[in-house]
Amino acid sequence: MKYERIIWGVLLLFVGGILLLENLNIIEFYWRNVWGFWPIFLIIGGINLLLNRNGSQTGSIVSLAVLIIALAFLFVRGQEKPQYGSWWWGLKDKNIEADIDWDNDTSHLEGLKFSEVYHPLDSNKKAILNLSGGGTSFTLKETTDSLFEAKVHKKRGNFSLTKTTTDTTNTLTFKMNDKRKNGKNNWSFNTGGNEVDVRLNTAPLWTMNLSMGAGELDFDLTPYKVRTLNFDGGAADLKIKIGELIPITDVNVKTGVANVEIKVPQGSGCRIKTHTGLASKDFKGFVKKEDGYYETPNYQGSKNKVFIKLDGGLSNFEVDTY
């Protein structure tokens, strides 16, 4: 019997068993708790190579024993409540030195300002915001009398703002222009370190299309009428707070490895649809209705409703009310 197949079978049973127990609400498993222990599998592979050189099954047996012990440890560790909200964001609160050019010294940042005037004739127009950037921290905390404002503390990269208008819609595109080499994207860690303070006008009905490879986005949307928010991110930290100024709000989030925190008003009914793979989910105050669907108790009878769709891989999703 090939012990390599047994080892892979044990791994698949471990992952599938945890996913099943979690979906049945028997356990709460936090995959980010065990992510840092991935070198265990390198050790197991090394043991198998060293002890199985002459076709002996000893290496495979020892590897299998070590694997079972390791998985038992990971099973216990994965059920512990994590101290941090995501896979590596805990590094922010630790005294760790890293040789990565991500310093927070704002004295090295270049200040820029972008603005688009709000015209009274635009009062009946919808507004679309297309926002994108990598290695950038975006915040939305304050309003403005302009249609759009962005104060940029730029370390690297170039930003641009364009506006197109029709009889019914103003479309704003604010983005960090990517670096290109030989016609291909050439993103690197050194494009990070930018900080952008975004401010919007409260009058329009907003649609937001937000996209980033890696970075942070913290948006307080309570003063705004946001009909749809679409977020597409890779290794991102997303925090959004939804308001209750319009009857229906759609929030669509698609991520790779990310930390996502969403807050919705207590008075609004909320329904969550998930397609999240190995993601960690924490939906406080929600009731699981069926596989992949969660609702607040007041969902059916509430006047305002928030629909959230979460699609992600190795991410942390948290939805709470305020």
C-alpha cells in the first residue's frame, strides 16, 4: 500500500471534516490560527525522504504518525478565538522588525489633492465611483460640498481622477496608475505606503466599485445613499459601515486572502449569501437559514434591507450590527 496516498487521504479527511463540522455549526474553526504552522508539512516530507531512501516503509509510517499528531494539534489550535482580525494583521501590534519598505513615516509622503465640483444641476443625477489602487490605505470619514475630494499622501506611484457625465449619471474614476514594464503590470511591495483621505457629497445616489490588490480600505458610509457597493480585492483589509438612508443596499465582496469587517444598522434587515471556501465566518446576531444563507431576525419585517454577498478563499469575514 502506498503510504503517500494515505497521507493525502488523511489531509483531505481533515480539511473536509472540519468544513463539515463548521457548516453544521458544531465547531468554530479559524483557519488563520493554523496558517503559520505550514512548515510542519515540510518537516513531514523531509522525514519521509530521509527514512524511505531504500524503499523502507519506516519513513512513511513515521511521517503518518507525525502528521496525525500535527493535525490533532492544529484541530485544537484552530478552535481558539484569534487575537487578531486576519491572517497577518496581528503583526501591527507586535514589536517585530521587518526589512520591507512599508514605513509609516508620513514626513516622506508627498501631499496631493484631487477635487471635482458639485453642480446644482447634478442633484438628480446618480453618481458612480470607480476607485482602485494597490498598496494604499483609503479612508472615508468626512463629507464635502464638492462632488468628490481626495487628499493623497503619496510615497510612490501616480494617481489620476477623471469624470464622465451623461444626462442621468456622473462617473468618477480615481485610481493609482500601475507601473508597467514590457506592457505588463509590474506591481511590487515598494508601491505601497500611500494614504488617501476620500470625501464625497451626500446628495447623490452612489454606486461604488472598489478594487485593490493589497491595501486597506475603511469607509464610513452612514451619511451617504449607497445603492450598490462592489469590492474586489486580493490581500486587503476592508472595513465598511453601512447606513440606512435608502430602502435597499447591495454589498458584493470578492476577495482572495483578506480581512473583511462589515457593520449594518440594527434597524435594517440583512441577508448574507456566502461562497467562502476555507474562509472564517463570524456573523453576530444572524440566524443560519440554509446552507450559505444567514439573516437577521428582523429581516422579513424591516423597511430597509441590506443584501450582502461574500465570495472569498482564505479570508476572514465578520458582519455585525450597530
